[in-house]
Amino acid sequence: MLAASFLFAVLPVLSGCGNTYTGRYNNLGLVEVNGVVTLDGQPLPDAQVHFEHENKTYSYGVTNEYGKYQLHFNSQKTGVLPGSKTVRIWTTRKGLDSEQLTQEINTAKEQERIPDQYNQKSTLTVTVETGKSQTFDFDLKSGK
């Protein structure tokens, strides 16, 4: 009986998740962010770009063949929450869950083309201002 009560209490919430949140995106104050990532002056395709908040939440994008990216808040909405962000850029991460990601970090460290100062130990920071869209370009150096 308790399980049935729980189900009836939760079911309306779950069934509305897809539709009710869509209307709330405007209340988040998401800012459209895009830019170009280069490595040693050349466009960097297929790189993952994360703008990470100090609480470890992030918006993400993937660069195209010209090194251009656009940030996504989630799979349905573009943008990033305003505020101070640490930027992390990788070429080896491919949308893995946290357990796979830990394994990937350990095995792919030698394969990563981008130095740690731009990803795991990132020194890149930006401040996303509230309001209009913004562009952040990153010219990374491989150190070679």
C-alpha cells in the first residue's frame, strides 16, 4: 500500500518533467556562449569544451572542424549560467559516465594532445556576464 501511495504521488511529477522545465529555462538567465579553440594556431576539431562552476556543474560544447563551439546547458538547451567559470578543454573525453571517465583519464593521459593546464589542472578562467551572448576564444599551446 505504501508503494502504491508513493507511485501515485511521484507519477504526476515524473510525467510532467519534460514539459514543465522547458518553460523555466527563461528563469535561469542562460547566456549564449560560443568561440573558437585553436592549438598552436591551428583549429582544434572534436575537442570538448566545459565551462565549469565551482560546484562542478558545467555547460559543454564540442568543436567542429574549424574549432568553433557553442555551449549547451543540457541536451535540449544551449547556454550557460552567468558567473565565474573554470574552462576545461579535452580531446580524449567522449561523453562518458563518471566511472568510465575515471578509467578514461587514467588510460588516455598519454593520448591527450592538450596539456593538463587546459583541462585537469586548468588555469583557464572566464566570467560569463548576465545578458547578451558572448564569445570566448582559446589559443592553446601544446608546449612542443
